[in-house]
Amino acid sequence: MELVSFDLCPFVQRSLITLLKKDIPHQITYIDLDNPPDWFTEISPLGKVPLLRVDDAVLFESAAINEYIDETHAPPLHPEDPLRRAHNRAWIEFASNLIGIGYRSVIAQDEATYLGVMDERDGLLGHLERQLSGGPYFNGSVFSLADTSFAPYFLRQSFTEPLHARESLADFPKCQQWRDALLALDYVQQSVPADIADRYAKRFGGGYLYGH
Ligand SMILES: N[C@@H](CCC(=O)N[C@@H](CS)C(=O)NCC(=O)O)C(=O)O
């Protein structure tokens, strides 16, 4: 399997966590999203990473890629019960929204825009907090695809937390505990370049959050 990646992409990270968790041999091809190569534009229907190349097939969309990897490599990381599985799929889509908010918060150019985005974040985290029960993971004791989908958000939040009081998760203690459990996992740590915090700061240094 070949994963087509951009080094800072949280959606690629989801797939990589799944590959690492399941110990699946894979190859990573990095592209520059600011200047994508022609071969990528030709095969990526939405012009986005991740792509997963499996023989002649090209998969896109991180949730679909993760389900393919999961279904072809036991043991499953999705709940067995259909109702719970549908619930998890919905929360994986919710995680994509949270990732989008995280991105909007680091590219915000002024304080008012940033604070508006953080109000949206707090609304989402309030819903998420009410979903969590005993932990340490989304579904309780067993790590699942839902965890792979939120870990990239929480990792990036851990970079920005020291930069502004509004970044804190103090009002969301279950989310905070969950974040700490996810970030302690070796397959989460190994799913990003070792210097990702510096790369992230460099990419978003022009925004309000990193620059104020
Ligand atoms: N829904 C997609 C989102 C992927 C996505 O937004 N990837 C970003 C990088 S993190 C991208 O490739 N952006 C390029 C573009 O929008 O032109 C997924 O889950 O795979």
C-alpha cells in the first residue's frame, strides 16, 4: 500500500495511525500541496490527500481509506454492533469538523476572528464531552477508528495550547484525559514527523495565534 501524504495533514495522519496500529507494511509518498505534481492532480478526484494506492486502485477520503484498511486487516477497529458503528461513523465526521475548526483557528489573521472560531470550537467540544464516559478511549477501553480520527486534532491542539488561554481544554476534562491517553500511544507519536510542532509553527506563523 502506498499512502500519498502531505507532512502536516491531519487527515493523512488518521490513515497512518491505522497502518501503524495494525503493523501493516506501507510506503509513504510526500507531495507539496502548495505545488502538487501533475500525477497527483490526475488521480486525486478532489485534489486532496490522503490517497491510498492499492495495486491499480486509488482510494481517497480518510474515513473510506481507514475502513478499507480496517476491513482487510484483523482485528477490526470499528465496533461490531451496527448501531454503535453508525454512531462512530457520525462522530468521525464530527472530528473532521473539529479539524476544520482547528485549521481556521491557526489561519485567523486577527483576534476577533480567532475568538469567534474558538467559540465554535467550544460548542463542538461541549457536545464531545457529553459523549465520553469512562475512557480512556472514545468507546471505552478499546482503541478504535474513532480514536484515529480525533488524535490528529488533539495533537495539534497540544501545540497551540501554550500560545493562548482560549486553547485550554480545562472546561472539557474528559476530552483532556482522552487527548493525553491518545498522545501517549507510540503509534500516534510515530504517525507524524518528529519535528511536526516546529513545521506547524512555521506554516502558521503568519496567523494571529502564533504571531500575537
Ligand atoms: N475529507 C477529506 C479531507 C482531506 C483534506 O482536506 N486534505 C487537505 C490537506 S490536510 C488537502 O489535501 N487540501 C488540498 C486542497 O484542498 O486543495 C478526508 O477526510 O480525506
